[in-house]
Amino acid sequence: MLAVFNKEINSFFSSLVAYMAIGVFLLVAGLFLWVFPDSSILEYGYAGLDSLFNIVPYIFMFLIPAITMRSLAEERKEGTFELLATSPLTDWQIVLGKFFACVLIVLVSLVPTGIWYIAVYQLGNPAGNIDTGAVIGSYIGLFLLGTAFVSVGIFASSLSRNQIISFVLAVFISFFAFMGFESLSRLLSLQSVDSYVTAAGINEHYLSMSRGVLDTRDLFYFLSFIAFFLVLTKTVLGGRKW
């Protein structure tokens, strides 16, 4: 697994993929947080990073599939997948190596946003007038959300050798997992079980963690979601090898 992980990291940072992804993420998130009047904290009148945590999930829906779309699709397109399939590596080592490499990119992209927390902390009146617990919970939720989208992206990349198809499929699944269940819960035929349908979506658990409440049910949900798509990826990978 470590060999696959190192190969993916070297591949990311030896090209412009990782740098562009992180740069675009910081630029777009920074514009929404500081510049655009509808979401700028300078217009809100109070110290908080709510606008950041509200917009980043939608940025992740496009950014993370752009990172993961090449993970397995490129291997199959260039014919190097056969080398992986016949190597001593197991399917799980291949899947987890690529998964953790993409997760590291997500983590690296989130770390610089800590500067914005420090800036907002100092802008408070008085300084430090910010709900740090909610910020920590939101960051944990955001990292788990990004990790969940990575598992979806890796799965989508295993289905096709065309990176564009993998990208579109990952965006669709990520969007549906985040917003789709909440929309379904509003249907008249499902209103009697709307709370259960909503709870099946990512957004419900992400919002719960954003309030600063670290519930084990939310953590279990994210871990189960990630494990589900990793198992699907391993199953697809095993089938393609045969």
C-alpha cells in the first residue's frame, strides 16, 4: 500500500494537478469568504466562518472528482493497470494506497485555511469572540465530507477508463449523496418518514458536526459511507482483474 501511496503522491506533486487543485480551492473559498458581498464575513458584522463551511462542500463536489478521476481510469487507459493487477499487491492495498493519497491532498488544501481562522479570531470584538468549538467541529466535518467524496471519486474512477466520465459520475453521486436525500424527503409520499430519508444524506450529519456537536452517530455514518464505496471499488477492481 505504501508503494502505491508514494507513487500517487509523487505523481500529484510532480505535475500541476495538486497545485492547481489546492490553488483553485483556496482562491474560490477565499473569494466567497472575504470578497463576495452575499457571503463575505466583512458584511456580516460578526466573527465566524459559517460562509466558508457553507460553500466548501459545493466546491469539494467538483474539486475532489477532478483529483480522483485519474486514479484508476488513467491506469487502465495507459495500460499500467495490468502491472498493478499482476504485482504482489492486493486489491485492498491498491485501493487504499490511492484513497489515502487523495485524502492527503484534501487535508493539505484545508490546512492553509487555518490562517483565515486566525484572522477572524483577531477581527472579533473583542479579539477571540468566535465559537471555536463550532469551528473545530466544522473542520472535522469538512475533512470527513472530503474523505467521503474521495471514496466516491475512487469508485467512479474504477468504472471507466475515460476520466471525463469518471468525473461526471463522481460529481453526480456526490451531489445526490449530499443533497438528494433531503430533496426526496420533501416528496408527499415520503413525508411520513422524512426524518429517516434526510438522515440517509450527508448534509444532515455534516450540519450536525458544524454545530460543534461530535456525535458518534455522525462519525459512524461517515465511516460507513466511506467503507461502502471502498468495498464497491475493491469489488469492481477484483472483477476487472479477472
